[in-house]
Amino acid sequence: MLFYDWHTLSSGVAELKMDQNPVPFVINAALNIPFCLVAVAGNSLVLASFAKNRSLISPSNVILIGLAVSDLCVGVIVQPLYIVWRFNQFFSKDNWGKGILDSLTLFLSCALCSFSFLTVTTLSVDRYLALRLHLRYRELITVRRVSYFLGFACMSAFSLCTMTVFLPAHDEYIASVMALAFFVINTVIYFKIYCVVRRHRREITEQQRHQPEQLHTSRIPVTRFANILRLRNSFLDTFYVYLIFLCCYIPYISIAIIFPEFKTNSSLVIAFEISWSLVFINSSLNPLLYSWRIKGVRATMKTILLGSSKGQSAPSIRRDAGHSFAMYHINHSCEVL
């Protein structure tokens, strides 16, 4: 919910009166309960994995940690507030605290989802810089600098959402335009990454074709080909994060564009409500993606869940950590290329 229209949402949800059919809204709120539990458990496990296995800490993985923290806050704070807010709206006769509850829910969801938007974009830029900067990547992109930038992004997200409270004029249109701009930026970045990886792979193929004898006597082409495969996997991993994010946010952004003009349409209000929950569900899907694509995280998760001894699990974790898409050896592969 990137900088979404605070006042349009507030007025829209305020129009849900008791005489309207509450069933769709109650069902939608109830469906958030299991996803809330998955978000809390999954992101807590991801953060515990990074804390337990320090070898996974790198600039790119710090970005993932920031995204996991944001997703955890959605599951711990925003979704429970949303569920209570909706049940309270339809089943409670006491109006005390309703205004505070809906304002708090809207503000926190705005700020946290805005931070997630900025974090996903940062991850895309990081992967592109790893390809373009080559030798300078390690020098310029450090864990400390990335951490500072994420702190700045968090403050910016909360500040921008605070501004929408005091500057309500046309904020719904501005929010939609900014969200679409972020989608365009990410799409362009991933297209450029794809072109770079494809070009390197084509160079390897041409070299294999014109210098077959040298290939059999040299390890360099084999190493470069292995690096190409790692870069491709790195690209796919980050792209999956963006793709899931895109699928969860596009319905909300699309409806938010037209919602101010048609917010009296009951079907559109229900669709808007569902799209809002779909944004929340993104926080539940990310930890599943990390455990699937990052073997170091998956191995540490197994260690935590199974309660294995540290001495028995450490070698396996170190081996699997090498497959993490954000490890330094992937960045080093850019240097070789």
C-alpha cells in the first residue's frame, strides 16, 4: 500500500454501515488469521536463521532481513489490528476506540507496506549494481551502508504516510502514480539484468565455439560458465521476490486508481477489501520463498526446527550457504566476467 490514499480509504471504510451485508468482510477478515500466523512464524524463522548463521550476512541479505522485519511487523501488528477492526466494526455496539483503531490500522499498514515497496526496489538495484560495478561493488556496497540506507527508507516511508494525513488533496492519484513508477523502475532494472546475463552467456558460447582446444586445457572458461549459472540463479531468486510482490500489489493498485470515483459501488468495495488482504498475504509468501530458494536459510531453518546440535549442523549449513543468492561469491563472479 505504497503511500496509499489515507483519506479516501478512511472515508470509504467509514461508509460500511451495519445495514450492509457484513458476510464478505467478516469472511475476508477471518481468512487473514491463518496468513497472519504464517507471516509471524515464517518471518521469525527467517530472522532466526540469519541470526544463527552469521555467514549468510551480506549486503543483499541485509536487504532481505529488512524485508523480513517489515513482513513480521505486518503479521504481528497490522493484520491483528485489521482483523479486530473489522470484527469490531460489524459486531460491536460500542463505538469507543473505533476511530483510533481504524486510523492506527490504516497508518501502520501504509507505512510498513511502503517500506516493503522501497526494500524490494532496493534489492533490485543491488543486483543490478553487482553486475555493473564489478570490482567496485564490494568497495561501495557494504553491510553498514545498506543498513543505514534501510533505516533512511524506513523513516521516509513513515514520514510520507504522515504527510498524507495533513495533505489529503489528490493523494490517491499521487499514490497510484508513485506505485506504478516503482513497478516500472523494477521492471526496467530486471530487464537490464536479464540482458547482461544473456550477453555474458552468449560470449561464453561463442568462446566455446571458436576456441575448442583452449577450452579443454583451461579452467577459466569452465569457471566463467559456472559463474554464469550462479548469476542466473541469483537473477531468478530476486526476480521471484519481485514477481510475488507484483502479483500481490497490482490488484490493489489497479482498484485504488478507480476507487475514489466508484467507492459507492458495493462490488468494488468488496474487491478493494480483498485486494487489501492480498497485500497482507505477501508477508506470508516471502518466507516460503526464502526457504525454497536460499539453501543456507533452509538448512538453518531445519536446524532450528529439528533442534539439532550446533556441531552436527554447522558443516551442512556452511556448504548450503554458498548457494545463497546474496553471498559474496556471486558478486565475485561478476568480477570474473
